[in-house]
Amino acid sequence: MKSSMFIKQMRLYIAFTKETWNHPQPRNILMLLKNRYNLITHTSKTNVHAHRTLA
């Protein structure tokens, strides 16, 4: 159960990154990524390291 949640989160994270990559306003990207990162770290503290290495 925990690993499938992790995979789901990674898919969301990757999709989110792809969507915002070519965004015209860099400041917005940074804010969105920061919010997304905080959301990920909040939901799964055990996977913080994995997200940090990928980010």
C-alpha cells in the first residue's frame, strides 16, 4: 500500500514538473514547485530523501 502511494506521488510530481517546465513566468514555477514540494514532504515524511534526490 505504501509503495503504491509513493509511485502515485512520483507520477504526479513528474507530470507536474513537465506541465510547469515551459511556463512563461519563472517566479510562478518556483512558487508552485515549492508548494508541491512542501505538500509531498508533508504527506510522506519517509520518502523525503527520494524526492530530494529527484528534485
